[in-house]
Amino acid sequence: MNETTQVSSISGAGMDRRVAPARGWWRNRRVRWGLIAAAVLAAVALLYAFIPSSNALAVEADAIRTGTVQRAPFQDYVPLRAEVTPRDTTYVSAIVGGQVDHVIAGDGSQVAKGQPLAVLSNRSLELDVASRSADIAGQLGNISAQRLSIQRNRLDSDSEVASAKNALQKAQVELSHKQFLLQKGIVNQAAVKPLAAEVAYQQSRVQALTTARAQESGTLASQSAQIGTTAEQLRRSLAMVHNSLDALTIRAPMAGRLTGFDLQPGQTLNPGDRVAQIDAEGSWKLIADVDQYYLGRVRIGQNAIATLDNGQAKLRVSKVLPQVTDGRFRVELTFDGTAPAGLNRGQTLDVRLILGADHPAIVAPAGSWLDAGGNIAFVLTGKGRAERRQITTGRRNPDQVEVTSGLKPGDRIVTSAINNYQQYQHLLIS
């Protein structure tokens, strides 16, 4: 019993007990699910990075250009291509019609004021001038006869008054003599009475003739003045008639260079036909077309700088023509002081129209990307990606655009055309 019991105790349950095997960390269910979730997220990230989505567009790096946004002085100007044109131009027109008889001056020549350029012939005008001249000359002859008649009447009146005064004086002398004899008792009263009557008559006659001469003198003076006015008008008419013949000679109205003058002998001109123009030498201005974007910012008096072969020249805006044609309006610029030497009509110059003073700003490179409106930009975010961003822009010049919001210094943006990218949120650059 004891031996049996001992054996049983040696080979019993204590020797045959099951021991649980040790488990590895990879067999933990929570760990396994965590690893699976991480792998899924990594796969999604890889897919997002390398597979274009519906709101992304893959572009080649060679197809785009980029630039850096920075803080720098913004140069507020607009470049222009301006044409040299005379500041003062006078057009030459035919005053009367006719046929070109001969040409005196040549196109492009320097002419003086009043210099003959060409001579016309007009037989009808010449006959009309001769007829009108003869008629006016006849009227002037009649006026001369009227003046002689007035002078004759004035002389006759003066003669009558003088004769009456002479007769009065004789009568008074004879009366005085008779009255002396009457006082001496040599003659009686009957001899004196007729002489007293003669003196009274001559006195009345002198008074009447003097009054009549005064009235007639006023009338004759009025007639003489009227005749003088008529004669002056006739003389002016005669001068105009003669000038109409002189108008057959086309003359330069001012000194300068004659251009556009191509008359040929035998050519017929009508009154008012333009035959040439004269440009004042040494007096130039510039004409330039400006994009309508700057219409509200260009004003008279603004400064400009023209680039010449031998340096620069300062100008000012002298006229703004606001009418927009094909998206552009026109300005005229005049030189400060004397225009540079060597300019020619039709020559073109590069001009920088200064709109305002330089000032610090956040600026981005100008480029085709602004054709999309300047309110979006694609900003490079690294790892071959660029994201669309809403921005606002202000003033522009050919090299810079002022950024007022949406970008900061150091940002790199796509500066080539982005019109075809506007509907995408991201660009995948490879």
C-alpha cells in the first residue's frame, strides 16, 4: 500500500499538468488591426500623392515657368511706343478752283511763309474778274463825278455869299456918303431913301444866302461822307476781285517743311481741296496709344521719359483723348523745353509714362498668368505640387504686379499662362 501510494504520488497530476505556450506580439489582435489601419492610410497617402484626382491636373515642368513673390519697391509706370509728330501742322488748301498750270515747290522741301508753291489757271475766273473790275471802276468814276459836283455846289454857294456881301458893302458905303451930303444940306431925303432900302435888301440877301449855305454845307458834308464810304467799299471790292486772281497762286501759309505735296501740271482742283501740309521744324510732340486699363490713372501733367540714341528726354502729358478704340486710348506728350535734335516725323520712341512714385510693396513677377484676371495664382507647395489660391492684385507694370492679399514674400507661383488650369485646385508637376 505504501509503495503503491508512493508511485502514484510520483506519477500523478503534478507531473502531467498542461503549461500554456508563450504568445508573440504579432499575434495580438489589437496590434494586428493597428498595423492594418496604418498600412491603409499609407496607401491612401501614396494614391493621393501620385494619382491625379478629379480636381488636379498633371503638367510637365518644362511647360510652366515660375517666379518668386518678394517685398520690393513697386515702380508705378506704363511703357509706351510713341510716334513723333509735328507739334504745329498747317494744312494747305486751294482757295479757288482751277487747273494746275505749273508746280514751283517740291514735296519735302523747306519753305518760307508766303512762298509760292504752285500756280493755277482759271479762264472763267479771269474773265469774271475783268468784268467786275470794269464795273467797279465805272462806279468809282461816278463817285468822282459826284464829288466834283459837290465841290462845285460848295464853290457856287460861297461865290453867291461873297457877291452878296460885296454888294451890301457897296450899298452901305454909298448910303453913308449920301447921309453925309444930307447933313450938309446938299441933297434931300429923297436921295437917301433908295440907298437905305438897297442896304436893307442886301443885308437880307446876305443873311438868306449864309443860312442856305450852312444848310447846304451840312447836306454836302453828309453826301461827301456817304460817297467816301461807298468809294472805300468799292475799293475793297476791287481788291477782293484782284485777290481772287492772286489766289490762283497757292502759297505757303507758314514756314516749315512741306509734306504731302504731289500736284501735277494739268490736275484740276476744286475750292477747298487740300493739297499739302506744312510741319513746323524743330517743334515736335509724341502720340501714343495706352491700354484702357490705365484710363482712370492717366492725367494731364504727368511726367514721362523717352529713350533716345544719345540719352533720355523728359516729357509731360499735354492731352488725354479718352475715346477707347480697340481697347486703347490716345495721349499726346510734349517735351520739357526744346525738343531733341534729329527727330523725324513718323519716328517711334520708347517712352516710360510715370503714373506714381516708387513705394515698397509685395510684388510678383508679371507674366501671362495675369491674363486669367489676376485674382488667382497657383502657388508651389513642394513635392511637385501647386495649389490654386485666391488673391487680389493692384497696380501693374511690365515687370511687376502689386499683390494686395493672398500671397506673401517667398511664395513661388506659376507665371506662365494658367487660363487652362483655372478649373483645377491642384497642379501635379512632373
